[in-house]
Amino acid sequence: MTPDIYATRKAGVLLVVISAVVFSSAGVFTKSVSAEPWVIIFWRGLAASAFTLVYLALRGILRSEIVVFGWPALVVTLMGAAGSAAFIPAFKLSTVANVAMIYAAVPFAAAALSWIFIGERPGRVVLIASLAALLGVFVIVWGSLGSGQILGDLLALFMTLMLAGIMVVYRKYPDTTAALPAALSSVVLLPVAILMGTPSAVIPAELPVLIAFGLVFAVASVTLSEGARRLPSAETALLSILEMPLAPILAFLILAEAPTVEVMIGGCIVFCSVLWSQIHQARL
């Protein structure tokens, strides 16, 4: 591995890990307010897009981001919007642990989509780790059967597919702008949220929480996109699921939402698969 490639990969790993840590708070933000999903989507999206656009303007790169905004960026924008629309209701209809662990299927999805659409065949280590993560998902889903959370789990699975698709687009077109699609994916949902919900009905005391959620989401989205440019899709996905063990821990500490035995077992499988893959990748 040459110094340039090593530096690029190191930066990619750091960015995706930061994104995973920040994203792990999403379930806590969602469940700590009483607002309905579309109200959360509106205010979080408004704050996230505003923060991101101001950030781009202050850096003086907003114009350049608009100039290079091509069809891959449009695809990322639409998939990001679709994923966000499923993300928040999933937490409301299921547990934080379940949604988080279902997202663990993203390495398998990203590896499969990369193989199908861009011919990037995953290496043996990534493939084994992805299958191990998928096993963890099966353990979680098995434990949730009959709990009445199937709709939330299906929304979580849809969100997983959308994020895996975004990773593949950035891998195929690494020059695709990252920040602007993240902002626009929130903007796209604003009129939908107005039609589907009642944003004006938000409780004033919950508004600061939703604005903070928007800032967190903006940071997580941009760092994930930037990291995905620098790493293979499957590896990006594997690193991003470091969020999975963290999210249930935060839910337990802040919301007193205790994970089931199946969730804990599945989380251990996921975490160990990521750790094992990264140890082997670092030796290459």
C-alpha cells in the first residue's frame, strides 16, 4: 500500500467512524420527543439543510458545489431523502436497538450492489465479515418476531438499502459532491412533511432538541459521504455499522430502553465482525 493510498484510506476510516458515532444518537433524539415522525423530519431537515448550506457559504464553496452537481449527486439526494423518510418512523415503530441492528445488513447490501452495478468484487475478509454481520441481523430479527414491530423493522431495512446505494454511488463516482446532496435531501422532504404532518404543532420545548438533531444529522451525513469517497463500498458499510453497538447503549443509558438478549448477542457479532475486518485490512 503506497503512502498516498494509505493516507486516503486512513482519512476515509476516520471520517466514517466519526459519522457512525454521531449517527448513533439518532434513535435517542427521535424517541426523546413526542412529536410525530413528519414533524421531526421537517424540523430536523430544516435545521440540517440550513447548517450545511451556511457551512458551504462560509467556506466559499457553495457555488462550486452547485456547479459540479451532476446526476450522481441527484441520485444521492433522492436516495438520501427516501432513506430519511423511512428512518424516523422506523424508530417510532420499533426499538432503537432493532433499527440499529437491522442497519447492520448494510455491508451485505453495499457489497452486493457494488458487485452488481460497478463490478467491485469484495475481498475474502470483507465478504466473511459482511456475512457475519448479516448473521447478527438474523439474530435480532428472530428475537423480534411476534412483537408487532414488523413495520418499523421493514422501514429500517429500506433505509439500509438506501444508504448502501449512496455508498455505491460515491464509490463509483468519487468526485460527486458530498455536502450539497446531504442538504438537498432534507430540503426535498420539507414540502412532503408539510403535506403529511403539521410542523407548526411542534411543542416549543422540543424545538431545541430537533434543531440539535439537525446539526448532528448534517455532520454525520457529510462525514459519511466524504469517507465513502475514499473507501470501497463494503468497507465503508462495515465501518459505519460501528454505530450499531453504540445506539442501544445510548438508548439504555438515556431512555432506559433495555436491549433484549438477542440484540446483545447480535450486537456483539456485528462489532466483532467490524473489528476483525479492520485488523486484517490494516495488515494489507
